[in-house]
Amino acid sequence: MDTQLIEQYQECLQNIRNSCIKRNRSFEDVKLIAVSKTKPVEDILTLYNAGCRDFGENKVQELVDKYQQLPKDIHWHMIGHLQRNKVKYIIDKVCLIHSVDSLELAEEINKQAAKHNLVMNILIEVNVANEESKFGLHPNQVEDFIYQVANFQFIKVVGLMTVAPYVDISEENRQYFVRLCQLLVDINSKNIDNITIDSLSMGMTNDYEIAIEEGATMVRIGSGIFGDRIYHQIS
Ligand SMILES: *Cc1c(COP(=O)(O)O)cnc(C)c1O
């Protein structure tokens, strides 16, 4: 079981390397985030011992529980929808919040970060495919949003994130990765308050190779490393 986990992790790294080579990109410029949601701390430790330091979780309680049990040099990424009233539990535990999609949430992050005297790195979640079921700002709203959070002293916008549609043919998602990358280029060209964003969190198990070809700097891989997730029904 452990060896299988490590093998799948190594295989993902190799795939990332290959995609980088294909586009003449540097392997160091793409970070693999192992999405460990629903998976036990033992699995995380196995990967930790194989060298992995970046893990992604989508639930506050689960992230906090795991944080407390695991080595403190792990970089935790909050990748799921975040409620304002829960920001205080994770503000001093995560290195990056990927899912900022409202000014109210940004305000709360700023407030909690101020209390800890830290600057929180955030990504703006963008609903590039304009799916009704998805969180995230419409691409047209992103520029205004950056103007507004530029005033927040305890937040640093470092890039954009998207969750691409669930599709059978991953190639169909290439257009969305291209669009998110273009949005980043557009925003940087406007030179908003000297803000330069350079992170693109895009690509999951089914489409990370395509996302890397189109400029992803972070890929969030869950089932491709840990296997399928089993969600226990709470009755
Ligand atoms: C679960 C999740 C992932 C990982 O999904 P896989 O398809 O298992 O790789 C990535 N990003 C977000 C936001 C997620 O919630």
C-alpha cells in the first residue's frame, strides 16, 4: 500500500517533468500539491517521508486536525470554499488560500492576518468556464477585485486559481487553462498598484498535464496519488 502510494506520487512527478520538457519549462516552476482530503494522516506521512511537503485540504476542520498531528514544516494549502467565520482557525496554519472569491472573505482574511501580524498569500478563484455550480469570480470581475484588495495590508495576491469542468476528454479543458493564463498576463500588463501576480493554480488528476502545458505553476492532484476517495455518509 505504502509503496503504491509512493509509486503514484513519483509517477505524477515524472508526468510533470515530461509536460515541462514538452513546453520547455523548468520543472522547479511547477509545484505538485498532494490533495489529501478524506485521506488518513498515515498516507500523508508516507508521502512526507518520500519528500512531499505541499498538501491541499478543502475542509477547515480536517485541515486543523491534520495540522496538529503532522510535522510542522508541511505547507498546507486551503483549496476549498472557505466560510468567513472559519478563517480564524486556519490563518496561522496555511501557506496559501487558493479559493478567495469575495471581498467579504478577503476582508476577513486581512483582519485575521493582522491579528497574527502576518501577510497571507492568496489566489483569486476564477470560474473561467462560467459554470453555474462553481464558486469563483467571473473573469471580468477579477481586475476590479484586485484593485480593491490592493488596499489590504495583510493580504498578498499572488495569482489565480480555477477548478475546470468535469469532462470525459481532458483536452476540452485546455481552452480554460489558456484563458486563465491570458487573464494573468492581461492583469499584469495593467500594472495595478505595482501588483505582479505569477501563480496559476490549475489542473487536477484528469487534466494536470494539459494545465502545465498552458502555464500552471501549481497542480492539485488527489486521486491520481492517493487513489479514489471514499466519502462516508453521515446519517
Ligand atoms: C479534490 C480537489 C482536487 C483534487 O481532485 P482530483 O481529481 O482527485 O485530483 C483539486 N482541487 C480542488 C479544489 C479539490 O477540491
